[in-house]
Amino acid sequence: MPISFLILFEEKQYIILLLVVGYIIHYYILKNNKFNKDDYHNFLIPRIVPYKIPWIGSAIPYGTNPTKFLSECREKYGNIFTLKLAGKNITFLLDPLVLPLIFKEKNFVFSSFADKIVQQAFSIDKSTTARMSHQARNPQKYLGGENLLKLIENTKIKLVDTILNKIKSNDNFDNKPEWKQGYFYDFIARILWISSTEGFFGKGFAEEDMWNDFYTFDNKFPILISGIPKIFAWSALKSQKKLCQLFTKQRLFRENENEWVTYRSKEFLKIFDQEQFMNIQFSLIWALMANTIPIAFWTIANIISNSHIKMRCEQEIENFTKVDPKTKQINFIELSKFIYIDACINEALRLTSSSLVVREALEDSKIHVEYLNQTYLIKKGETIAFYPPLTHIDSEIYGDDAKEYNPSRFLPNKDGSKKIFMKNGKEVKLHLVPFGGGSSMCPGRHYAREEIKLLVIYCIYYIDFKLHDKIPSIDIKRAGLGVYSPLNDIKFEYRLKYHIQVD
Ligand code: HEM
């Protein structure tokens, strides 16, 4: 506003002008906020947790141990508070009874975070993602129903074949089972690497030793997405480049390839250049393996370390399988019968999955929590998050043994009804949240569970294990990003079970 214009006003007129301008600004802010004046008297304003270093905020204690820090904040500030984390304000809503409302709210989206992660880790920019069709981005149809059965069948064939090759005696002429040595995480990972990639991308897609490159990349994943210059993860970039070569044109469209993969390849080859195409397909391999492998490891390591749990798995396998007298292989009709093994997987997911549920508000939104008679107002552009590990080890929900591995807690009640978990006298429907929720809920969850179940069944049926060390601790550097890896691998011995003969 030119100064000469202000000179025209006397003092009284000047004050009136200021009041009018103030009112107009106030009116527009409220209008753009979509909230009216009354809202501000009733809603809950999350407190910003005090911090000492500007911009950095609480990033150091959060990054060091998120579970400990968030649990301390919850004790001091309650279930809702805001953290300043490296220049960004994130509002944590830690009440599992509020989570269904977050998943239901259409204005809260996961895509802005997914876009950032794929940009940083896989060099796929937002404009590339925006050009993909809905069907190419949303595989629900291809990872469920008949398609899932086909996918599981193809995975199973390779999985059994790989296990048998690993345990068969090499140069033992009387064909007696012999003990072999190895590292347990590596053993599990190699079987899944080869059977999952073959299940999705078709026959003979990858070599087993390529797992080493995947491991190198995945191990540096937290650095890649942290925004630290990529040069600090050069080994990961080298491995990524090698693995991207799996997607040269002449290697595509293999026998038994999953239909979603075929659909995507056809679409993407038309609209993207070779480099973009390879990066996109590589990101799919990452989604497929990165969480499934550690969950399989934690599940099987816990089963074989506890003789009672192992015996119950063996009983279940005996009850629901038949041995083919010719091939000595086991057959079964429905994986859904294996409810104890399913409970073992749930228990591993509960104790070791830590993916942050993170959403951005596209519009000003109200979350009304009926049981508290309170309304949270979340403003457009704000980031909200739910941290599952705090719910997963909540002793009010899971009891005093919440930190222990006890699959029985997930078994149905004696009358066959589903177990109900309670908190504050209310049923907690979302007490186990390893796969996110709402419209972006992990589309690969059914596949991951079925594949891990197959692995458990075949490992327990065929193999005698001797672990040389205790189950390792979790490595918290992946907290918030997915399933924790073990801090170290464990030496073990394995052999074909004595009573089984395979050709
Ligand atoms: C135990 C194994 C797995 C775990 C714990 C897991 C976990 C998750 C989580 C937490 C999300 C984010 C969801 C949200 O915040 O709403 C996600 C997304 C996704 N997952 Fe999984 N996942 C697993 C296995 C798989 C497998 C086997 C695939 C196979 C393709 C897969 C494909 C995807 C894809 C494509 C997305 C992105 C969905 C979107 O952006 O809408 N995941 N997963």
C-alpha cells in the first residue's frame, strides 16, 4: 500500500481502517480453514513437545529410539501431541481407538509420502508416478482370489524345490541325512528371494546369489530415504544398478509371470524410457522382499527355539497334510486350516513390525472421537502419524506377557469365536497394524502371509534345525520404516529329517 495513501487518513479513521482490514483478514483465514469460529472453542489443539535445537527439534531422541521417546511423550502429553522433526511438524495420534477414523478419512492420504520415498530410494519422480494408470498402481485384483492361488502355486513349486536342494546330501552314498552349517537369516532369505521373484516374474527370473545385492541395497535403505547425500550409500547404488539389469527387455514376459507384472510391463514400456522402467520394476522387488524376509526369519526362529511351539506346529502339519507315497512330498488343500502357524506369524508381526502409519491432510478435517466426546481439528497440509509398536506391546491390550512371543494369544476362543482385545473397556479392532490401512493398505499382505506359511510348513516338515546362538535383538535403525531386521545373523546347523527320504 503506498504511504501517500495512508497520509490521507486522520488518526481515528486510521484505526477504523485497521479494524476493517483486520476483520477481512480474519474472515478469510477462517473461511480458508473451513472451520468456523465455534470449532475453535471445542477442539483439541495438540501440544508441541518442547525442544532445544531449532529446526532439528526432537529428531535426535526420536531417531535414537522412537518407541522409548514416543512412549515418554505419551506419558507426559497424552495420546495426541506434535513433534518438530527436522523442520517438519508431525502430529502423533497414538490412540488405537482413533485409528479407524484416520483410515476412514478420505482427506488423509499416504501417496505424498510414498511419492517421496520412491523418489529418494528408487529415483522415480512424482511426474513418473502420476503417469501410471490406476490399475498399474493398484494390484488388489491381481493379488487376490484366483490370481493369488496361481501366484502361490508358482511360488510353492520353487520354494519346495529350493528347500530340498539345500538339504539333500551332496556326496553321501548311503543317502543318510547329514548336518550342514550356515547362517539362519541368510538361509531363509535366499529361499524367499528365489521363490518370490520366480512367483512374480516367472520361471528362471533370478539367480540365488543376487540376493547379496538385494541385501546390500536394503541394508542401506534407511540412509537412502533420509535425505543424506546418496554418495554415503554408494554400495547400495551399485547393487541397485546390477539388479535393475534383471529388467532388460529380453528378460521380460517369462513363463508363469504374474498377470499384474505383465500388465505393468506392457503399459510402462509404452510410456517410460528403459531406465525409468527398470527403476519402477526394481521398486516392486523391494516391496515384495523387504518386509517378508525379516517376518519369515522372526517367525521360524521363534518356532524352532521353543520346543512346545514347535511341537504344536508339527501337530498341525500332521493334521492337515497327506504324504504322497511316491514323491514323499506333502499335499494340503487349504492354507487357511493352519491357524496355529497363522498365529505364529501374527505374533512375529506384532513384535517386530514398526511401519509408521503416516498421512497428509489434503483439507482441513475434523476427527470426532465419540468415546472421548472430543474433536481433533487437523489442518490442511498437516502430517499425522500413528506408531503401531506402542499398541503392539500395550499390556492393557495384550496382557502382562505383551513383550513375549506367545502365539496362543491369537487363537480363536474355545467356542470358535474370534478373540477380542480390549482397552479402556472398549474393543480395539485395530490392535495389530503391520500393513497400514484404509485405501493404501498393503496390497501384498495376503501373498506375504501365505508365502511365509508355506515356508514354515515345509521347513518344519523337512528340516531338523540346531541354532547355535540365541535369537538376536532387533536392529532399531528401521523403526518406523517397516519390519526390524535382526541385529546380527545366527549360526545354525540343518539336515533333512531322519524319517523322510527324498530323491
Ligand atoms: C510381511 C510383509 C509386508 C509388510 C509388513 C508390508 C507392509 C506395508 C505397509 C505398512 C504399507 C503402507 C500401507 C499404509 O500405510 O497404508 C505397504 C504398502 C505396500 N506394499 Fe506391503 N508389506 C508386506 C509385503 C508386501 C508384498 C509381498 C508386496 C507385493 C507386491 C507388497 C506391496 C506393497 C505395495 C505395492 C504398497 C504400496 C501401496 C500404496 O501405495 O497404496 N507388500 N506395505
